Amino acid sequence: MTAEFLVAAAVFLAAAALTFRALRARPAVRVGTFVMRLPDGWYEAEREPGAHCYRRRVEGSGELRVSLQPPLAGRVRSGRRAEQELARLVAGLGADLDLGERLALTSGRCALGVYATALCKSERHGLLQFWLIPAEATVFASYTMGSLDAVKQDLAEAMQIMRQVELR
């Protein structure tokens, strides 16, 4: 296992743990599955229980990890509220994983309604991006940078992928 894989796994698992902690008191619901539309050159990498990992077929590609969580408490219909939920989640991760400086926190529209995304720059991990899509199930994703040469295209295509996620 590479150091990049271990960092990506640690970031993702910590985020999922924080999400589960926040949702622990909620009744159990069937989460379902999601549909990913991958651009040419992307593939599903080795899986972990509860997570799907995607990479581009280029040297130094970063990793996009996506999971489904139970829905957030209360309806999240606005980008601003989605940003607040993601900011809370990322703040909790930052304390545990040295996520560095948050460069951006934005929201927009996607196939499932609204999404929020946060971009962080860490001296230890490089660029990290997180997505939260609060739909009938919560889609949570994290991107961990690979090489500097691949990160720009990785991030652009990861954003495209996340805007097109659908639930079944």
C-alpha cells in the first residue's frame, strides 16, 4: 500500500466516522446505491467496505472516495445549509488529520439537488477536496491529491463526476 492510499483511507474513514457519529441517534434507514458516470480514463479501484474508490488511469492520479450515509437531520434544500453541514464536518476532520487551510467552501446544483464542496490545502497531504450531497441519502466524497501534474485534471473531472451522481 502506498502512503497516498493510506492518507486517503485515513481522511475518508475519519470523515465517515464523524458523519456516523452525527447521525447515530437517527433511526436506521435503507441507504441504497449510487450511480457514477465516470469520464473516459477513470476506473473503480480497490474497494473497502462502505466506500467506493475511483482513480484516473494516469501516473500520479489522486483518489476519489465516495460513500452513502443516512440522510441528514432535517431537509437541506439550500446550498448555504449544505455548506454549513460540510464546514462542520471538515472542521471536525481538520482537528484529527491536519487538513491545513480551507481554500474554498462553495455550493451549487447537481443531479440530486444541491451540493457543497470544500477545498483544503495541507502541507502534509497536498490538496484535498470534500463533497456533501444531502439528498434522500447523504452522498459524502473526498479527493486526495496524487501528483502535482495530475491534480488539476483530477479535480476538474472529480467535480464533474460528483455533479452527476444519482441514487437508485
